[in-house]
Amino acid sequence: MRSGQRIRARFLDVKRLETPVGYPRVAIVVPKFGFTAVSRNKLKRRLRELARQHVLPRGESCDVLFRARRDAYEADFQRLREEITRVAEQI
């Protein structure tokens, strides 16, 4: 993932890489940052659902890696949705 398009946002670091697979694939990385497993899983579920709603329907053949930043733990669902929507438009 060293190559490809990089997008930085307040709550996420996003990497996009073209692939010949024919459909989009999404990976989500949520580092510990000293938070509990409950917090990490909650954030991961939120990001997975938002990616399913906003990134996968585009149908572009690419790999997208979402890496949560420390501030993402404190963001509510609506703020994460706004950010994913902005990022999906750039992808």
C-alpha cells in the first residue's frame, strides 16, 4: 500500500489503489491507541457500515484502506458519515 492515492481527513487516513479485480474491496484498520476492545469494535462496526453504504455502491475496481486516527474514537456516527461521504467523492 505504499503506492496509490492517499487522502488525509480529520478522523481517517485513506489509501486507494487501482486493481484489476473488477469490484471494490475495503479494509478497515482501527489501532488500539490505548482504548478498550469495546471502543475499537464499535468504531470498526461504524466504519464498516459507512463504507458499505458510501464506498461499495460506487462499483469502481479499487482497493480502499481506511485507517482510523485517534480523533475517530470521539466522533459520533453523523460526523463519521460526513467524513466518509467527502472521502468517497474524492475516491
